[in-house]
Amino acid sequence: MSKEELMVSLVVPTNGVIEWVFPVLDSIYQDEPDHSRFEVIVTDNGDNEQFQRQMESYCERYDNLIYRKTQAKQFLNQVEAFKLASGRLIKFVNHRMKLLPGTVEELIRFAASHEETKPGIYFMNGAIAGKSGEEKFDSFDAYVAGMRRFSSWSAGTTMWKEDFDRLDPDMTYNATFPHTDYVFSEKNKAEYIIDHRVLFEEIPVDDTKKGKYDLFHAFGVEYPGLMLDLCRRGEISKETFLTVKEDTLRLLAELYFGYVLRKMPCSYDLSGYKASIPVFFSNGAVWRMMARIGFGKIFGRRG
């Protein structure tokens, strides 16, 4: 494969879930896109030997598919995937998000059409209601405000290889949000784009098969802390900090209602919610947000 032709790296960090990863890989190759224009990198920090054997067999079918085992813990597996990428544009692919038909070619076209200016880019995948197409921003502050809480969401993370190569190789990443460290490293772009098109669809899965991390510490402490650091350094405005904080409160209200009040089964560690919520918010604020959203709407969304 010629690196001069290689436009896009699709990186798929995983812990080796067979029923997710292989449908995602099948969706990548479904339209038989030009293999010289993209590569797929799967990094695996799981211990599923059957998954490893199937991946090695799958790799024999495609010359642009790279599979690597890694000892990186939890989300730091993402860093290992990005390090292996050679394409001009690196696109994170969640291991349970299938690509819709034509998505690989769309990403290649996007990379080719924006390669000269290399804007900051986040693929929102339709997560914000009422938004469509490309939304453009002329400052990092406006870009962060436009992403709301979704800068915490790994699936939209996208980075130019040239920008990634400029990062300190000894950089210390947030263990829960290394992808957000990537998003927040691009502070001096002339242009930023949030692409709202729906390009991926999630494989249906119950919450007992998702992460095992401390959910309320992650979104009640770690993520708001990253935002506060940006604000303290003057890299985002207080208004943007408060906008993202309010949107994060909305998420916490949904999580609290679903997992604490309704006791929906999940794989997350919920033990820290009492200590984590008051760090940036309050229990009263969570209850007021639940009332504002409407319990029926939360029930419908989380049920």
C-alpha cells in the first residue's frame, strides 16, 4: 500500500468482543472500497483467545487490516491504536458502531477535500437534534461550546496525522478520556468543523456489556475537571464552560434516573455517585434537571 495514497486510518480499539467487532469490520468492507485509500487498525487489550484467532484469520482476507495485541489498560488502548495509524486523517471507530453504506468513501472524500486546511473535526453522527451537515467555527472556544458534552464521547474523535505527530510522545493522557485530550490539543486551528451527518449505527446491546469504569466519577468529576482546566488557562470562556457543564448535568440526571433510581442493570461501577456528584454539581441540581427534562422523557430514553 502506498502511503502517498493512504487518506484515512480507521482505528478500532477493543477488548475483544466478537459479536461487536466483526460486524463493524464487515460494515467497513461492505462496499468494497479502494483498499489503497484507507487502512483499518484493531488494537486488542482483551484476553479472548477465540477473538484473537478470528482476527488473525480475518486479517488474511484484507491487506489493509492491521491487528495488534496490547497491554494498555482500558481506554488507553485508544492511544495505541492512534500510534499505529499512517493515514492522513485518523478516525476513531467505536467497536460497536457499524458504518453505514458509503461511509468509508465519504470519509476519504472528506479527508481529500479538507487536507490543505486541516480543520479541527468532530463527527457528531446526529447526536444533537436539529443539526445537520457541516457546522463551522472560527475559534476553539466556539468549537468546544458547539460539541457540548460530546467532546467526552470517543466515537466522534478525528485527528489529522500531521497534528498527532506533533504531540509530545511522552504526553500523559487522562486515563478515562484520552480521546478528549486529542480533541482539546487542537487549540490554534483557523477553522473547526462539527459534521452532523449520521454515518454510523450502534449495534443493539444491553448495558450489562458496556464498560466497568466508575461512571459518575468519569462524568461528574473527570470530564468537568478537564473543562475547568481549559477555562482556567483561558482556552475557553466561562460561558462555554458553563454551557458544557449544564449539558453534562443533563447527562448525569439521565444516568442517575436510569441506574440509581430505576436500578437498570449495567456493568458500570456506580459506587461513587454520592461522592462524585457534589464535586461540580449537587444532588438538588440533578433532581431539578430530571424534573426539567421530564421523568417520562428520561424513562423513554433510558428504558
